[in-house]
Amino acid sequence: MKNIRNTIWYRALKTVFIVAFIITTISSLAIIYVSATDEQKTIVNCDSGKRLIKNFTYLSETEKYEIYRECSEADYRIAQSKTATSRKVLSESQRSELDQIVIGMMNNKNSDKEIQMYVDNYKEANGTPFDPAKYGAIPTEKGKSYTFKEVFGDMDTSNGFVKKTDDVSILSNYKTSNEPRFSIPTIIGLMFLGLIGMTVIFWVIARIFFYIIVGEKFFKIRRNIPSDNVK
């Protein structure tokens, strides 16, 4: 073993091994850091006060409508309404009350038809006719073209719109924002695991080398041998 350590090729190979370990480890940690910091999650802040977390940043129209329902089952049922009351609107407190009632009906295993009928009746009894003029908008007629301002006036449309399954757009009941998926401590933990992984891999490579070339046991146990000079 001592003779091998003194050879030029062994020292050259050891140098290459160490350099390769450093470069590979730094590269791996950099990849882990970049990948982890690039990962984003979507935070959904519902008008109802709910906060949802989605581990993706792109939302298809179907997913947007599903989130619309997650935010408020009552809003979803109101949007599903096909009756003449569909142009009536409810106040925030009424929507909140209806949402709790609908959730209770779902927990009691009421049918979709029963729930929808209750929502339609509630809206008919408690809703007020939607008045576009209240927001500075104008009444629209089918077949005519109108500007965005003419249709919505000063109405708050900052949430954007969601397409229903029948491709009719409805005003969204939530806002979204993107945040990093992993926290700084989590990223540090992932990098630490990556460092341990690379260390183990290069240790195994080194042991294979000594096992094949030198003939050492794969798992070498160091023993402290007392010196003859110690009494």
C-alpha cells in the first residue's frame, strides 16, 4: 500500500478524484438549489376567506372552475342556476349563510337536485335584481357589441373570470398569487441530503478502487496497534 501511495499515477489519480468530487458536489448542490427555488406553488385566496394551496402554477379553465367551487359551494350552485333568478345577486352575508347551508346539505347526503333547488329558491326569496347602472354600466342586448367598460362599468373585476363547463364566463370568486414551493430551511435540508449522497457515492467508488487494485477489504476497519515503545 505504501509503495502505491508513492507512485506518480496514484497521486495523479487521487488529485483527479478529489477535483471530480468537488466539481460534482458543487454542481449537484447548484442544481438542487436552482430547481428548488424555481418550484412555485399557487396560493388561492378565496373571497369567502378560505386559503387554498395548489402545487402548480398553470391553471386550466377546468381547474379554475374546480377552485371556484372549492372556494364557495354556494357560488358554484348559484353559477349553475338555470332559472330566471340567475340575474339576481346576493350580499356577502347572504352568500356566506347560503354556503354554510349548502355544505350542511352536502354532509347530510342531499341530492344535487335538492341542493340546486334550495339555492334557486333562496336566491329567488332573498336576492335583489342585478342593476348594471349601479356600477355605471349599461343594459346590454343580445347580438350587440359593447366595450368592457360599458358592460362592467366600475365593477370590481380584478379577480378575473372563470369559464363554466358551457363556456360562459363568470366573475371569479378568488385571487391567486405564486410563492416559492420550498422554504429556505427545506432547501438547505435538500442540499445537505445531496451533499451526503455525493459523499457516499464517492466513498463507494474509492472503496471499489482499493478492493480491486490493492486487495483491501471493502469495509476496512482501522485498529489502533500499540507501539512497542509504549510500556
